[in-house]
Amino acid sequence: MSENLKNIEKLQDALTRIDSSENVIYFLCYDTKGNARAAVKHIYDMALILKESGQNAKILVEDNKYGGVDTWLDEKYNVLPVVSIKDDKIEIKIDDVLVVPEHYSNVLEQLSNVRCVKVMLVQQKEYMFETLSVGARWSDFGFDKAITTTESTKDYIMEYFPESLVHIIPPIIEDFFVETDKPSKPYIAISSRDRVKHRKLISEFYLKYPQLRWVTFRDMVQMSNTEFADSLKECFVGVWMDDESTFGTFPLECMKSGVPVIGKIPTTEPDWLSENGMWTYDENKLVELLGTFCLAWLEGAELEAEVKDKMKDTLLPYQKDITKNNVLNVFNSFVSKRKESIVTALEKLTTKEEETV
Amino acid sequence: MKNITVILPVHKVDDDYKLMLENAVSTVKDFHNDVKLLIVAPSKIKKQLSEIELGNKLEIIYEYHNSDSNFCNQINVGLQKVDTEWFSILEIDDEYQKTWVKLMTEYTKEYTDVDVFLPIVKDVDKEGNFTSFTNESLWAYGFTDKQGYLDNEVLLEYQNYQISGGLYKTKTIVDNGGLKDNIKLTFGYEFLLRLTHNGVKILGVPRIGYRHVNFREDSLFWRYKNDDSIKLSENEVKFWLETAKKEFFYTNKREINAIEN
């Protein structure tokens, strides 16, 4: 069989796989070692949405040592097959889609010869260049599409990789984050990427407000997602410190739980930032803001209806259905564009073959 | 329907007390839909008391007694007259926080197995400046067996809880006995020890519900510290603490001296 005929056959197979939804959408994912990570949940959410709509979505991991997400994500995610690069010797085909988080920029070069649809996933813009060779562009390795979570990150990506086609898919703020009608408890939910800052804030708070030493800080780590939601809704306030945050899931989860948020505005301002919380650019002001809020809460102060409404409005774009449609549209467009290219290539090869005959 | 009776003991009426009474009652007026006020006072001040205009919005009941006007027995006299599911104790120089009824309604609705709710008490000096909180420690992590709830074991080690401003289920307190008027200084402590010993659930409400003036001149506790006629020495204070720890096993008061002898 001629090389041309072999290629025609390959392309026809690819078309058949696309038409029967057998082509695979791989999501490269890192091991959180049992810790809950919003970024990994977003990956699993996108994969699950595709899987549930009949697409062949798979989680791609480095090796069989991958710890999985069973300890902190719902069992509904168990339907997602997990395949390993090293142990399963997977063969990525031209009709497949490969989504690579910015975390894995160091493997882009190794993936340059893979001819599938290649998509960068940027959830932490600060990590974009961390492992990418200096001066390298994603498109050098065939990554001409990107998914990110915010408008501002899209703008940032377009500034440095203007050749990229960037889609925005914000994470889902789950419906298990619900307001409780029970009275709040004197617990402060604290979410800080930097453990040193986390400890510093608590120490400063207890020193500055010794009369509030009985108020408990709840460290919102090492919990399953539902434990996290149950724990959060009991708190009377949430404190957020995460300078590297790109999206800012925690404040939105607070808002959905009806918990007021006090936060340090990160380096990249979240798209949703408005008068929906108590925000400061100055980290040193956090303790005072928190102390003032605590004392007012103790005296019986409640959030104004206007702020509550703003909190609710903020959440509107992050509903499950909106994200679901968004994910399906974006990935359908990736696949249909690939199908178009395959059809075009197939036509060319067929014409060439006919001419040869 | 009014579901709470506030017992307010009054033992004398002079210009200062009149002002304090008016102020204390004014903090209850906002609760007139949910609360009735029961003023317990000795018969000898009936006339003076009747001359004080306390408004007509609030349902006020006067209960006069002939015995000496001891705070504990005034509460007990009041307790016998309470016909609502819940009652509270208001001291004449104290105030409820505006949110008190709202708080108590929220908590009684949610914690249906609890019989006593103790709000955080904001202690102030006579100028009204904040000095400390009381009852807040119930919510300190790891302090009590169950966060938010008072237990007997903790109470045996740590005495500083305020019973005024609390909300009490009337039947439970009647069944467990009122305040013991023969226990000086630590009658509130003995009362809480007794309740926790008998398995009554006491929950701290983690919001300020009551404002208490610490050591107001002429208050009972000020007099225990400063009035030569009833002043307590350090040893006597210890004695009353120990007495409370011995007496909480008994529903009714016993002869204290007899026990010591």
C-alpha cells in the first residue's frame, strides 16, 4: 500500500473516531497527594462534563503512583478513566485533544511531535513562565489554543502569545455551597496560600484583639469538598490571602455560602471583584478589618442587603449550567475544527490518489 | 404571644435607682411583643415604685413581697409568678442589647434541646467603657467538652459566668430549684453547677446580648468587696466557692453553717 493510501486510511479512521465520539480528550493532571485543589477540581469538572455528554474524556497522569482525588472529590468523578503516560503507553492520535496545565510547561517540547489538538490550560497565570524555556512560545510546540478562567488572564495571554486562540471557562461554584438558616458560629474561615502569612495573621489578630482570643480560626485545608462546604457555612466570616490567585474560588464559595469575605486583593484583580466583600490592597490592614468586623458582628451587626445582593449577583456567571454549556461549546469547536482540517486533508490526498491512478 | 418573662428585682428607690430602673426598662421596651416584665420589689417601696412612669407599651407586672429584699429570693419569688415558657433575669443597672430577643428566638428555634442560653455579656465600668466579655469562653476551642456548651467539669475549674441576661426554660428551672439565697457571692455559680450536674443543657450564644456594669458602687458585688458591714475576706471568698461546689448536689438550700460545723 502506498504511503498516500496509508495516510488516507489514517484520516478516515480519525473521522470515524470523531463521528463515533471515540476520539479522546486528555486532561493532563498533577497529583495533589490527597489535598484539595480548586485547579484540579476544575480539570475534573471539565472532563466530567464532557464524559457525561458522551465524549471520551480521560485524565492523563505521569505514572501509576498518581494518588487520585477520591479523598476530597465526590465519587461521581470516579467514572473518569485515569491513564498514565509511563505505564499505559498511550498513543495520542490526530483526532484527540490534549489539555496541558501551565504547571506542565516543561513538557511542551516533548509534546511538540504529537499531532493532536493541543490546548494550554492557564489557571495560575503566575506559573505560566515558571518552567517554560526563556523566550519560548507555546505555539513553538504546536499549542495554539488556550483555556483560562478570567478576562484579565486572557488579556495577559494575548499580550504575550497573540497568536493564541483563548477561551474563558471559569470554574463551577458548586451548588453544595449553600447559605444556612442556622445562626453562625464564632469561627473565621481562613484561606491563605502562604502558611507563614496565615500564621502571622492569626498571631497578630489575637495580640491586637486579646478579648477575641476565644474566636476560632478554621484552617480550610485537608477537607473533602463537601466537608469544606459544611465547615464554611458555619463561619461568620472568611479571610482570603492569596497574592498568586488568578481566579479566586474561595471568596466565591464564601459568597455562595452567605459568608462575608475579608480579603487582600491579589496581584491580578479577580474579574468578579466589586463591592461584594471587604477588600484591601494593604495586607497590613487585614487584621484591623477583621477585628472591626468581628466586634461589629458580636454587637449584632449584619451585612447590608445591598452587599448581600452584590454577593448573589457576583455568582451568576459561575453557575454549573453556564459552565457546562461553555465547556461543551469550546471543546466541540476544537473537535469540529480538527474534523474540518482532516476532511480538507483527506480531500487533498484523495484527489492526489485519483490523479495518480 | 409573649413567651418570655423578664424578672427585674428592685430593692430600693432613690434618684439614682429611679434612673437605673428607667434605663433598664427602656432596654426591654423594644421587646414588648415578645416579653413581659415582672418587677419584684419589697412591699415597703410599693408607693414610690408606683409613682415611676415606665410607659404603657410594655406589659409590666408588679410582685411585692414582705421578706427582706435579697436578690436571690426576689428571683425565686418572681419565678413562682412566671407563666411563660421562658424567663430571663435583668439587673437594675444592666441593659439588654437591642438584638437580644432576635438572638434568643434564633437560638431557641435551632437548639431545641437546650434549656439555658447564656449570651455574651459585655462588661463595662461605671463610665460605660468596655472592660471584658463574660460567657464568651464557652466558644473557645477545646475549652469545654463540646464547643459552645457549658459543662460541670469546666465549671468546677472556672467560675466566671454571668447568669443575668440569660434565657431560662421556666419548667426546667422550677424542677431544678431556683437561686439559693443563703449562699453569698457564689449563688450564681452554685446555680450553674447544679444545672450542669443535673444534665441541663446550657449553650453560650456567641453574640453580645447583655451589658453589665462591673462593680457599680452600691451593687451587691461592690458591697461584698467594699462595704464593711458585709465585706468578704479572701478566705470567705474561698469558703463561698467551696460551699457552692458542695451544695450543687442538692436541689434545695441547706443550712450552710451546720454543714461547716
